[in-house]
Amino acid sequence: MAAHLPAPVDLGDLLEPFARRGVDLGLDRLKAALADGGDPQNAFAAVQVAGTNGKGSIATQLHAILRAAGVASACYRSPHLVSWCERLELGDAWITPEQLRADLGRWQAIARGHDLTPFELLTAAAFDRCAAAGIELAVLEVGLGGRLDATTTHPDRSVVGFGTIGLDHREHLGDTLAAIAAEKAAVMGPGAVAVSGPQEPEAARVLEALAREVGCELRWVEPLPPEHQGGPRLGLAGEWQRGNAAVALGMARALVERGWPIPEQAMATGLAAARWPGRLERRRWHGQELLLDGAHNPPAAAGLRRELDRLVGRGATHWLLGIQRQKQAPEMVEALVGRADRAWLVPIPDHRCWSAADLLAERPQLQGRLLEASDPEAGLEALMAGAAAGERVVVAGSLHLLGCVIPLLDP
């Protein structure tokens, strides 16, 4: 990953005209727009990463492996934390604000003609930039679902990977784990190789059935052993990254079978070099240490709590939480906030969010543990003032919250 996050860039004039479309999943609009734009996606191959949790980490680790192997690669991710430029990494550098604005500008007329959503417009511009930059292989992180996600318009995805599939984005993907798994599993195609770590039985059955139906080889991988047991060193913190790294490694080995020159040493080097902010990341605010993690659904919240308990035991934790209204906040807060903990709930600008009162109505047993602040900065101040020396301070609940907090932190 590039050494630091890029500076924010204002794209309001280029994206706002399309914002009224919101989330409108489908492939036909973007396929037609890409054809009008010269089909830039045909100039390079791609791999795709789907799932509920871990797909950004898998994409980051695989991209680091490809870079270590000398493959001209790019990584297209979503969402971003502080800058739209985070969405496209070309080799070891972010797309520049000037490039991004110019690319989006070139696609304005085509996007209007096909009534694209903002994400579809960004995806078209990213494909165009990859083609212009001479990218050989792009790592595409699915934005939402998979079957109808804009990244699925790429025609050459012979290797796909799956992070853990769980209940999230139910308003778009369905109310059951099987329904959500079916939307994500649909990125598999005939003759492709799919790599997945362990899944819930219901999700695993869906993956296996669809793989058989379309003629895709599904490979199951177990989490890599810890370093002290001979496993590789990882650049991303958290034991759950051992599972994500296993998927990235399995995808890299599938690419080797397809002729890509990726030595084993490059795989080890890439896994150790991978960096991605907001994933169990240690930072400081006015010299005081805190942890950032984007856990934004119940499985991710439970994983974060386990990791904190593993690292430093079950002492008191002080939380800064911002949770969007459509999320399963009661289950998340129940998983995160222990009996000795305190959590400050803050609104995330431009998003409908859960308040402490809303949560207490759902979980009255949390009375006395949930507090409120007017904004993320006020929440940080209250949080740090109440934390005793040696007590953990964690910011979590939404990547959008992390995007608000990161600019407030020490360099």
C-alpha cells in the first residue's frame, strides 16, 4: 500500500449530479457505458474479491503480493476513509486528484447518457485509468453484493476470492444468510477458480451448489498458522487476518497456475508488506494511544472483541462508536461493550445513525454503559478524559466514522 493516505479531493461537481440514483444494482447500464467508452476493461485481466468481512484486507494482501512479484497491478477498493483517491491504487501509488478528476470528467457525458450511479461512474473511470496506465492485472473489491455489482462487469475474472459472508446490507441483498451468500457467490463463472476460507454452513452450501452449477472450481482454505508455528509474518494486525491471508495466498497460487509469474518468496514478502488503515490500527490523539477498527456488523464486532481480549485481557475498554441506522447496532453494541466498558455514541455527518437512547430502548441492560456526544471530536475529548491510564480506547462501528476521526489524530 502507498505510504500514507492521500489528501481529500472534492468531487461534488462530478459525482453529485448522479447521486440521486443512490444504490441501484445492475450490470446493463455500465456495460453499455463501457462499450461507448471503448471498453477499457478489455485491456487488462482482473481478479475479484467478494464477501461481507475481510474483502478489503484480502484485496490489499493480494495486491501487495503482486507488487512484490513485479506484476503491473492495481487495486480498486471501496469505500474510502478520507479521500476518493484511496479507491484506486496503481502499483505503489494512489491515483492523483488531478488524474481522478480528469478521468471522471471524460466520462461525464457517457455517464449521463446511461444514467449511471456514482459507483458505476467511478468504476468506469477506474477501468479507464487502469487501461491507460498499462495495468496487467487489477484486484477488484466488490462494492456491494456481487451478482449485480459494478465490478462484475469486468469480463476476465478467472480467479475470485471470498471473505467471510455474514448478515449485512440486508436492505439490498436479502434477509437470510443464504440469500446474501447467493448474491455474493454469483461472481463465480465457468472455468474460474474460487478461493474461500471457512464459512457458516448455510453460506458454504450456497457457494458449493453454485460452483457446481456454473462449473467453477471452489477451493477451501484454512487460516494460516501463527508466525511462532511456522506461519508467515503478516503486515496486517489481528488473528482474523490469518484467514484473509490464506484466501489471498490461495488466489495468488491459482494465478500461478494460469501463468502469472508469482514466486513463493513474493507471496511471503507481500503478506509481510501489506498495510491498510482502519484495521486494528494503532494511532494517537494528543499523544494518547487508541485503536481504530472499521467493524460495522455483528460478526466483525464479535471478532474485534475476541481480538481485544486476546491481546490485553478483559480490562475496561472505552469506545467511540458511530453506527449507521440500517446496521444491526443492538447486536453490535452487545458484542463490543463489556460490563466494565463505557461507549460514547456519536452521529456520523451526512448519515442517519443510532443514538444511545435508540439502543437503550432495544437493550435496556446496557443502561449506564452508553453515553452520547454531539460529534466525533467531542466524543474523543469525552472518551479520553474518562479513560484511566492503561485502559483501552477503541474507535469502531463504521468506516465512515473512521474517516471523520483520522484527520483529527496525530500524524
